[in-house]
Amino acid sequence: AMEGGPRIREGDCAVLKRDEVFKAVSVLRRRKIIFEKQWFYLDNAIGHIYGTTFEVTSGGNLQPKQEVEETTTETKEAGTDNRNIVDDGKSQKLTHDDIKALKDKGIKGQEIVQQLIENSTTFRDKTEFAQDKYIKKKKKKYEAVVTIVKPSTRILSTMYYAREPGKINHLRYDTLAQMLTLGNIHAGNKMIVMETCSGLVLGAVMERMGGYGSIIQMYPGGGPVRAATSCFGFPKPFFDNLHEFPLSKVQSLLSGTFTTETLPADPEENALVEEESNGLTEEKQTSLQETEEEPTTEAVMEINPTEEQDAMDVNAEEAEFKENKEKENKENVREKQIKQWERRKKLLEAAALLREKNADGLIVASKFHPTPLLLSLLDFVAPSRPFVVYCQYKEPLLECYTKLRERGGVINLKLSETWLRNYQVLPDRSHPKLTMSGGGGYLLSGITVVLEKGKSDSSNSEALKVEEPSSKRCKLQDLPC
């Protein structure tokens, strides 16, 4: 067990680990958690150090696992090979009910495994390796243990890639590592990030920058998605310099016609707009005005004093109710206005940052075609800065490569794919794992340079066509600059 290190606090974002399976959870009291067919509560984990392994006891309580030395003193009896072992399901003398009875008695997983070994007729004939494998398999089944670890890019990207790769466009963790390196991401950068990977890439960039520098997240649709970003459990200050800007506004920003008047509406506002756009808008507005103008006091005054007192009360109540309703409406409107004003302010801040056109790098990892994205977003990046584009397939990146070459303004263009192979490392039996990941996606990276607007590439090539013989012409055009 680690001596120092951060402790598990209530309200933290943590990751549960069992063998190679991960799950992100919030640490809350009396909240039942189901992980790997086990249910438990995290109450007892609070206050322990991250990286502690817990055992699930009866009632779903977690207890820190006591390290038990493996009893390997007596020489195990083992066979020379497995040729005589037939898997007919009859080798285990303990029945399902026996095991259940052991469990109900509250017997620990380790002891159940021991019993299984003793009651297996074939155990001693298995080779040493097969015995180890058997023990490992049974432990996994009967020992309810879970380790609680602190989230990090490595852990979360592994988790997403294994659990829901579709949510991150099948971006494999080694490819993400390459992106962070190729993009030269470090503290104090001003980064532009455009991703549709649930916020995993954004979180990775934020982790590398450690809260120093600024990030502008470009987003499609109504707002940025940051489900994975919230799993990192970053401290609040990390979000102070995180800005967002809608892709729909990029063209207007570049052409200088940008305004904040036509904001992409909130999802909830969208529903309202749709309701109103069925031809009822004008009627609705007038009726609203009428109700507002009607002074509420008049309703009370008109009744003559001779009438029953209760009529007065009813009317007074009605008036009060109406007043409250109006107050509520006004407050709601005011709240909405404040929200919208804040969004506008944030949008203008992000626009101002982009207008400086001096970003230190650009990271793109989305489900959209990279070419149009890159051609517009590169304008915001300062010269001699890196950019990295991820795509699940290589064809769009090939097209992107060609288009960038034609346009100019970039050097050192590289299209790459990383190759990942896991190894089992055990004494006398280390070898590559049998399963290998097929596709981790492709990266196009390069460095921006000043694009001279006067000499467009097409006129250059026109001139070349006249002067140079064809063989030479090809060579010249293939130069990186």
C-alpha cells in the first residue's frame, strides 16, 4: 500500500478497476454501485488513499484488503503435460449448491478457491502453468475485490476505448498519446480543440496544460459535449480559461460579419421556438400583452361594498395569485436575459481570442470530414505551430493532405498510424497477447508557415508549365514548401 498520496474524498470522480476493466463513478455516500456483477457502497472507501484495493464484504461494504502472502513454500504437485485431462465437467466434486452454501456462511473468496482446488480431481495432473491459470480464473470469479484509482488520461482513454469506443470515434489511447506529443501541448499554450469524442481529447489537453494557458473548444450544434471531461475531476480554476465557440460562426468570424445576435439556441429554447413557429406567434404575443396591461387593483375595486365579504376575498386572492405569477414570469424572463447576456459575453471573449489568429496549435478529432474544418480553422493558428488531425479512416485524411498541399501554408505534412500490441509477461511464457487491436485510427500532422497571399499556388504552377519540361515540373511541385 502507498504511504502518501491523494485520499478519496466525498464528491470526487474516481475510477473502479478490476483486472483490466475500468468504470468511472462519483464517490457518494449510500449510493449503490454495480461493477462487474458485484454491488457495493463506496462509503467505507472515503478517506483511504487512491490505489487501495478493497474487498466486498456482506451488505456491500468495502474493506481494505489485507495482503496475504501466497503459500508457495511446499512444492506443488504438478503433471508434465495436459494430454490426459478431459474437460467433461466431472472433475469438480463441489456442486453449485455447495459453493453457494460456502458463500452464504460468509467464507472468503480465497478459501472458496482453496476448497475448489482440493476438490478438483484433475488439479494435480495439470502442468504448473495450467494450475496457475486455474487459480487465477477461480480467483476472478470468487474473490470480490475492487481497486479505486484516480482518473487520468491514460485510465480514462483505456476505459472509453474498451467500454464505448463509438463515443470517442474509436480513438485508441496510443493514438491520443501521439496527438498530445505531435501537438506539442504544454502549460501556457493557447490551443484550439475541435473534437466530438465526448470531451476526452479536451480533458487530455487540459491535463497536459495543468491549468495554465487557454483553450478554445470549437463545437458543432447547440453546445459542447464534455461528459468525459467531467470524469477527470479537474479543480475549478482549470475551467477559467476554457472557452467555447460554435463552428457555425467560424465563416462569419473570418469574413468579418460576425455578430452575437443569432446565437445557436439552448436545447430548451429550441423547443420553445419550434412551438411558436406554427403560425401562432403574433396572436400569442398580443394576448400576453393584454394580460400584462390590465391593472390588478381594478378587479378588487369594482365590487361594491354591499356584496358578500367572501367575494372580496376570492378576488383579492386571485389578484395576489396573478401578481405572483407575473412576478415569476418577470423573474424567469430576467433570468433568461442574464443567461443570454452571459453567453453573449463568453462568445465575444472567445471570438476576440480567435481573432488574434495566434493560437499555438490546433487539435481536431471529430466525426466530420477533416478537410473543410482544417482549411478554415488553420487561419486562427500562428505560423510555425503544429496541428494534428485524427480520423478513424485514412481516406478523408489523404484528401485533406492533398488539399493542404495545393493550398500551401503548411510544411512537414505526415500521415501516420500507430501500431499497438500487448504482451503477456510471465516467467517462461511471455508472448504477444492473442488479441490485437485492429484499428486505432489515423493522424495527419504538420506545421503551419506564413501563407503568402499575393502568390497563389495556381499562378506558380501556370508559370512552371510554360517554362519547365514535364519531368522537372513534377519534381518542383513535390517540394514540401
